[in-house]
Amino acid sequence: MLHILDAFDISYWMMVKSHNLKGPYDISLIEGSVSTPREIQEIKEIRAKTKMLVALGDCAVTGCIPSIKNWFPQRELEKEVYPDTSVIFSTKIYGIDEYVPVDIYLKGCPPHRNMILELLKGYLLGVRPYIRPHCVCVECKLRENSCLITIKNRPCMGPVTNAGCGALCPTVNRDCEGCYGPMSSPNASSLAETFRKIGLPDDDIMRKFRKYAGTTPDFHKEAEGE
Amino acid sequence: MSQKSVTVDYVSRVEGQGALNIQVSADGKVKEAQLRIFEPPKFFESFLVGRKFDEVMELTSRICGVCPVAHEITALRAVENAMGITVSDQTRDLRKLFALSAHINSNVLNMYFFAVPDLLGYESAVAMIKDYPHIIKRGLKLKKLGNDLTDLIGGKAIHPVTAVIKGFTKVPSKKDIDMFKKRFKEAKKDALETVGMFAKLEIPEFNRKCEHVALSNSKEYAINEGRIVSTEGLDIEESAYR
């Protein structure tokens, strides 16, 4: 990792450095969703001085778990937490591409370190990084796990979830919960129907799709409970 | 009377996001210092309402990428207490080890990568590599040790997945635990060198009235369970915390 860092000048990284440069930047790796007016301005400014904008992790890609709040009226969310709500300015939570074009999406909560290395190495070599578009099931088969859905009747999100984790959860005896967000062109309604056949109540199905990526068009219908 | 003001728009090398405003009077005395936290609110307390009991730890884990283990264990214990579930000694011990692995991660990050550059006059740990490679390498080695142990118990180091209500979906093998025992015995040297290094560093004197809160347990060093106590006299049951 230190060798890779040697090949880059780190211009701006608040959590690590005190001397941070104002740009322009060749690559910007953006973590986190956009949820305040200040952040809307910030992401637009970063986009304007960045050649390659990368959404790093589910928060930046889909809004991730904090986006569950989008289904509540803002005043109710605020009332529950803050005695003085007049100082809170919070918008609905979305990934950064709600506001600016994004060049590369690194999915996952968190994204696997190999994906970050793949991106940085690809950049250095001038080749397109290989970002997996397929579902977790492919990795699960490669690990020779037996299928949680067809063999054990368990509600696994693997068939609609983007790969990258190496099918970690099914390998340690947990259902995939979908923490890499939707794969490319998932069939969410078919999986929801399978969950119904397994005996999962409609509320549980809705919660599963309204978790890491309820804001995405891919999961929208199921996240709304339609 | 003229006075000077110092503004730091974004405080670097800390967990979270904040700005600093300092007012200095004409005779050079600090009149006012304000830390302004602009980290956006995320409303976890609110949107957890209506979620299912078995996903609370998975959701609260996402409060923080540095200390997800603490949030997971706390959520699991809260749900278990509410449902009257007691866990086995094995689960209790493994959770303790799990929490300790996260303490190593968090403390090494804070000491080696946030604090040491300030104390030695560098802008970052990256900038220290050339002059102090042994310090940075020791920090990275200790960080990796903590990460790997969280990984072994939890499946991955950030937002681990194996800790669930009543226990773990998978426990480490005896072979893996023995291997870690060996690695930890070797790391004792690095830990002692860390203590030695900090004992020698000059830390600026700063005292102010401040309430410090911690867990306290009369039987052992409190890790996951105990009473919540503070330096101002707070002493309550965990379940009384709001």
C-alpha cells in the first residue's frame, strides 16, 4: 500500500493531513452522502476542479443506510433528536450523483480494499479498472457455498446485490443483506416474489429493499412496498 | 481595543468534522475559543423506529467506520436486555475480545496517525515516513494486528457481520486463535515501545473543567458492561442511559 501511495501526491485528505491544497485534482475519491446545503455546494465545487470523480462507498453511491430517513417527514426526525430544531438544516439523503456526474462507482459498505487498489493501479497503468457488475451469487458459487435461498429457504439478497465482498455473509452463515447495493440490472421484483413464497411478510421485504439502496430506481418499487 | 481572530474552517486529523474560532485580545490573551461541529445530523435515533430487532446492530454499526464494533455490541446488548436474553460465557468472552480488537484499531489510529504528527511537528503521518519510518511502520503493524483480529472474529474489519443476537454466526477456529496468540506475544514489544515513545514526547499542558464519562465495573476492567459513571458524580445503570 505504501508503494502505491508513493506514486500519488495526496493533495487533500482532512482526516490525515494538515496541509491541504485547493485543487485542481486528477482524481477525487468522495466518501459520504449529500445531506446539507453546505455539502451540495461543496460537491459541485469539487466536481468543477476534478478530472475523475469517484463515488467511494455506498453513502456516496446510493445514500446507504442513512437514506432510510427519507421515508420520514423531516420535522418528525428532528423532533425525536434535537430540543432546538431551528438550527438543523438537513435535506433528503442521496448519493452524490443526484447533484453531479460521477465517473466511477466503488460500491460497498465499506468497499473492499481490493477495489480501491484496482482503481488506483488501473489509473497508473492507464487501463480501465475491472469493476464487477454481477451479483454476489457468482462469488458464492466460486466459494462452493450451498444456496441459502434454494436449499435453506432463507431470504438472501445475493441475487440482486453487487459482488465485491467475496460472498462474505453466506460464507459465515448469514443471509446477504445487500450492503453493496444493486448489481447491474437486478430483477428486484422477482426476488421479492421469491421472499413472499418463502413466507416473508410484506413489511420485512420492504425493509430489506429500504436499507442500503432504497433511493435507487432499481430497488425503488420494492422499497416503497408496492 | 483591537483584537485578532483566528479561524480554522476545517480541523484536520480528527474523527468528525469541525471548525475553530478563536478571539485574541490586543494584549495577546485568548478571550474566546469556540469549536463548531458542522458534521451533518444523520438521525439514526429516529429512523431506527419501525426497524426489526435483528437488524438494529447492522444499522447502528454504520454510525461510525472507526468504532463500528462498539455500536454493534451495544445494540446487541440493548436488544438482548429488552428481550430478557442471556448469552453464553463463550459469547461474552468473544465479544470482549472483539471489543478489545477495536480498541487497538481506534487507539492506534488516534495515537500514531492523528496525534504523533502534531507532537513531532509534521503535517501528516505520510510526511513522517522519510524521517521516522520505524514509527510509522510500527503504527501500521499494530493497526493491522487490531484490524486482523476484528476481521477474524467479525468476518471483516469495518462493519463486521458475524455478531448477532445471542452469539456469533461463526466462531474462529482454535488454530486461528493460537496463531493470534503468537502474534500478540510478538506485538507486546511494539506496544511497550509505543508507551516508551509517548512517555518521552512533550505534551502541551492543557487543563479545563470537563466531565469525563466511562463504564465502570467492580469485578474487572470494564469493556462491554458495567455502570455508567462520570467525574462529576454520575453513577447509573446502563439501562438508565438516555
